[in-house]
Amino acid sequence: MAGSPASTSPGDVLMRNGHTDDGRDLGPTADLLNLVFGFQPPIGSDHLDWYYRRNPHGRASVGRAYDDGRLVGNYALVPTQFQSNHGSSLRLGLGVDLSTRPDSRGTGAFRRTVEDSYRVGTADGLDGILGVANAQSVPRMVETLGWRRLPDCPARFIAPLSDSIPTSSHLVDAALLAGSLPDQALPQPTSPPPTGLGALWTANLLRWRLARPGARYVLHLRDDVSFISTTTSHRRLRVAVLLKVLARHERVKSVALRGLAATLARHHRTPLVLHWGVNPLVQGGGVSLPRRLMPSPLGLVLHAFHDDGVPRMDVDSVDVTSFEFLDFDAY
């Protein structure tokens, strides 16, 4: 059939008639990601259907490469709306799941995959890509493809310090997602950060994000903020992870990070609380986690799409000042 993977010649990038991710079987993509990243447990098509197709901001723009009808490369651009206090906004594709088959490396599959994502993302009206890349991919994106590397986001352990602010904690399950709690957690869209860019969050977006298949989240509510957590393990130690802090109304200016950490430590029964990212709402430091100790050090990279050679955004002026784990799919 014209346009099917089987009709492509060796080394060709699949040129779809459409632009955004279509209704094709996501099984081969899941197989590729499991092969490259070694997910345990393995992810399935349900995860990709959720991430690529259920986002309230729209379907993902997915770049793919095929050799002899076999999928050898994948790069998904998940649409994300970024806003600023200066009235300007950007619709960026959050670049995730960049992968090429190990036996296709050295064949140009990496470049073909990324360039196909340019084609699809440009046609879909994205302004560019905000990539979340590991330590191996960042140099290739910057040195080979000419992307801009953004400042690294800090990862830190937070020392809990109890406060007297009442907080309720709710395990996220199907009943919670079907109810009104996400709307209570975020009764209005988030405001832009004081400076720079931050992702626009709504109750519908929060409900979708918390519906990630296989994830175990806890939604914590205070009068001023909502925050989301999960747990992981680090060298056999249980670690609570602060994924995102969201203001529930515009009057909120700042919250003490150590107070949030105390809630997580108490709820998850561990003194170890990890936070990664930047958020102007949270105040207070912690013990920085060296990059060498992070399981997969993360870097942010930026690329602008063009119209007849004119970039849709000025990458040198972009400053992302609010970005945390829940803004992508680390957990």
C-alpha cells in the first residue's frame, strides 16, 4: 500500500500523507523503545497511545525512519504550550523517545529520524522543539545538528522541615481522575512565571498527565498549591520524588520547598526527597545531586522551526524558568 512501511526503500524515511501521529499500530514503536532503553517493566502500546494521542494539547508529531520496511528510528514531539508574562507564547514539541536501533547506528538513522520530526512538526504548526535528552544525545544535538543547549536543571535532595500548613494527600486512581479533585487542584489555568517561559497547565491537562499507564502518583492539596509526588529507589533506598508544584490561584508567590518535602517524607515514609527542575514558586535549596550519581543525567536542548528560512522563534532569547519532572515523562 502506498505510504506504508513496506513500500519504503532501504534507508528511506517514511513520508506520511498526514502530519501528526496517525492511527498506525504502535507496537513496533514500543518494541523499539524497549530495545533501546531497556524499560522494566516494558512499556506497551497503551503507554504510547496515552502519550502520543490523548494529550489535550493535541497529538504528537512523530518523526520516524525505516530501513527495508523496518522501524529503525523514532522521535516524538509532544505539543506543549509555553507562556510568558510578556504576552508571547510558544507552541513547542516536547522532544521525547529519541531512539535508533543499535544495528542501524552509523547508517544515518539518527539524523533521518530527527529531520523527519522537523518535517512533521513544522507541518503541524509547532514553533520548534524543546528536547529532553540524556548525556549521550545532548552533544549530538548541539554539535551535529546545531541545537542550543539550555542551562542544566538542578537535581537536589531536600531536607524536610515540618510546617503547620494543612495538607491532604490523595492516591491517584481511576476514581480520582473521573471525579472533581483535579478541577479542585487546579481551578484555573496556571499563570506564566515572572520571567522566562513556563508550561501552561489546566485541570484537563493535569487529569491527562496523571493518567499515565502504570504510574503511581499522589496528589497533595494545600490552600495555596497543589503538588504531585511518586517514589523511586536509589541504591536500594526509598526516595520520594517531588514531580510538580502548581499554584491554585494567582495570589501565590512562593512556597517553602522544605515544607513540601516534609509532607512527602511523612506520606511516603522516607527522609529522602528528590526534586529536579526549576520553578519560581519554590524557595529554598537542598543538597545538589552530582550528575555522575544520576541514573540518566538530563539536558534541555532547543531547536527552532523555519518558514522559508525565517525561524519561528529566537532560540537565543528563550529562557525556560519553570520545568519539572511532571512536564515530561520521566515518571
